[in-house]
Amino acid sequence: MTGDEYKKYVDSKAPDSKLLRNVIRAFSVGGLICVVGQFFVNSFSRMGFDMDVSASLTSMTMIFLGVLFTGLNLYDDLGRFAGAGSIVPITGFANSIASPAMEYKSEGYVLGVGARMFLIAGPVLVYGISASIIVGILHYLLKF
Amino acid sequence: MLEKKLGKQTVIFKQPPTIAATASIVGPKEGKGPLAPYFDQILDNELWGERSWEMAESKMVREVLSKTALNASKAVSRIDYILAGDLLNQCIAASFGVRESGIPMFGVFGACSTMGETMSLGAMLIDGGFASNVVCLTSSHFCSAERQFRFPLELGAQRPPTAQWTVTGAGGVLLSSEGTGPFVKKITTGKIVDMGIKDQNNMGAAMAPAAADTIFAHFEDTGLPQDYYDMIVTGDLGRIGREIADDLLSSNGIRIGSILNDCGVMIFDMKQDAHSGGSGCGCSATVFAGFLYDRLKKGKLNKILFVPTGALLSPTSVQQGESIPCIAHAVAIENG
């Protein structure tokens, strides 16, 4: 059997992820996280903050909650259940920074926590910021 | 003329070493699995009072060494050699675990096949007349393996159904020149087999061809009938890998499906969310030291072929897009 034949054979043996179940779970949990976010936006607006400030306060609150639930050993269980539903919202981004910080604490605060904290979020920042710069330049040029 | 060599890959012992004792320590999840009654100790906490997962793993190695000697009623000082290895970079669990023992040590790396590799080498040391008592030790720890090979523990990520769960556990096997069995009769040393699988989340498929290759070589070299063994048990192929190995052997005319088992399938229940099954050096080590040795001692099994399987990858090789080379070492163990 050649390597390619073997790969085809293995693919036929490997069970697929349960797509429908995962999509439903991701939709419900992701939706629920957004509802919580909306609740904070409304609450902050009702307290008299304008829309921009309310949005920033909501992001901060959601990031805090993501980190808190990571520290309480709950976010990984949520992630295992919800998949993209808990990875995509901002709480997932917070989880991706808090979890390596916890993991590498045993290697010290400088080379452990400090150096490894952005192990997973780092690439997102690099390419996210790069993309926004490119789009910004294009926007500037197209305006002329 | 090599009088103990049989065919290309097999060695037959003139004075087969006895497995005088075994010991096993496992983590809490393994302790809730179907083999729980057979382990010597079940930890209720993965950190076991240490400051890091790595030190917890080496503590398991240290404790399993003294338990193995204790179970054989032998003083640790009567051990001639320790053969030990694990999955961590530079095998730190093994070397930190035995550093206070004062016993000569060979560090061995065979990834998850380490128990098969150390038992093979240990049996050769004894039959060669170089040692009377050899302890083979190996360990793996879910948390230390996750951080080295995958993601931080608290990251909320999903695993595909083909993924396996690294066993938290350490196993020790004491081979001795004297004793009443069970005996290590033959070994078949594996060669590296790489079918080009690159998916770290499907190690069973990567390792199955290596397991099939070694089992095939064992029957080729020895000329034994296919129904000779009561059980042929691979290390950590998992459910999918076991099926693939069975298919590969059948297509080569070896039909052992009914006696082919896998430690990774045995150690966890389907309900334990371990996906395809257990993996890691500790998987085959604890299942052998716990369950299989008990079955051999009680005569429920009399002849087994124990085939720990290893995926010889590193985090660097995976990131650089290389395929996964694999190996399997067979150890034939018989009563009488």
C-alpha cells in the first residue's frame, strides 16, 4: 500500500466530527454569550454612558469574565462543549491569553508567563493588526 | 552463528528472565476506568503535592520504582540496572525520578513504546549474564504531555474523534534471572515505519502500520501458528488504530482479530470522553503492570504478545510539517 492509498484508507476509517450537533451547540452557547454582552451594553447605557463608552465597558467586562472562568477551570469545559461558540467571542480571546499564562507560571513570571502568554493569541494579533494596516492604507488611497 | 537470534528481528532467550514483580500508579481519570481494581495506587490529584506537572510525573517514577522492588520483596540495592524513559524533553521524568536511587541507569527513548523497549533490553541484559535484576520504568502525565505537545490545559478547544487521551500513570516491571515466571521468552524489535501520516490528532492511524509490521515479523521469524497466543495486545493504538492494525494484518494473511486488543482501548471507558482511547508511555506500562500481569499470575492468560507502540515525533517536527515515524516492540511473555 502506498502512502496516498493509506491516507485515503485512514480517512475512510476515521469517524467524522458530529457536525450538526456541534453547530447547534456553537450557535446556542455563542448566542448566549452575545446575549450576556448585550445585557451589559443595555445596562451601561441605562447608567448614562454613551454608546461608545458602553461598548468599551462591555468588552472589558466580557474579557474579565472570560479570564475569571478560565481561572476557575470552567472555560475549558465550556470550550469542549461549545467549540467555536466559545472560541469566537471576545471571551475566547481572553481564554487564549489567560490559559498559557496559567500553564507557564511554573517557568517563572518573565520567561514563563511573560514570554508565553501570547503563544496562541500572538498570531491573531500579528495578522489582525497587519491586515488592519493594509486595509487602512487601501482606504486612504481609494479616497483620493 | 548467533544462537539466540531468530530471523531478522527476533531474539529467543536461552534462560528466559522472570517478571518477578510489577507496580503501577495512575491518575484520577484512569482510576475511574474499567481497570481501576488492578492498579497499585490511584492518585486523587494530578499534581500530587508537587509544584509542576513534570515533578509530579517524576514523583510517580520514583514511587513506582520503590513499589516495584517492594512487590518483589527485594531491596532496591539488589537492582543491577534501571532502564527508564518517558515522553518529556530529554526524558526528565525518568532521570529526575531515579536520581536518588543510586542504581546504574540507562535512559531509553521509545516514545510510547518505551515499556516494550526497556523490557526487551532488560531481558537481553539478564539472558546475556550482565545482570540479575533489572527494573524497567516508564511514565506519562496528561498535563505535562498536553503542554509539551498540544495546548495549555485551560484552553477551551475541541478535539476530533480520532484524538487520544494521554494516560497519567507510571509502571514498573522487575525482570529477574531467578523466579517461577511469567517469563519473557522472545522479543521482536520493531523497525521504524512511516506511512506519511502527519495528523497529530490521529496517532492510532500513524502507529498501526508499525504494530502490524512487528506482529507480522514476529510470526515470520518464529514460525508460530497464528492462534498461539491467548492475547496480542498493542500499546496505544486506540479504537481506530486497533481496527486499522487488524485490517493490515488480515490483508497479509494474519487473522488475529479475535485476540487482538489494545491497552489504549482497555484503560478508558467509552463514556470517559477519551475519544479514540488512551495513549502515552504510561498507557501500556500501567495496563501491563496492573491488569495483564495480574491475569498472567492468576493463569487467566498464559501466553501473551505485548506490543507497545510509539510515535517518534517532536513538537518541532510536527510544526515543520513532517510525517510521523512510528515503531512497535513485541515482547512474548509466557507462563512456564
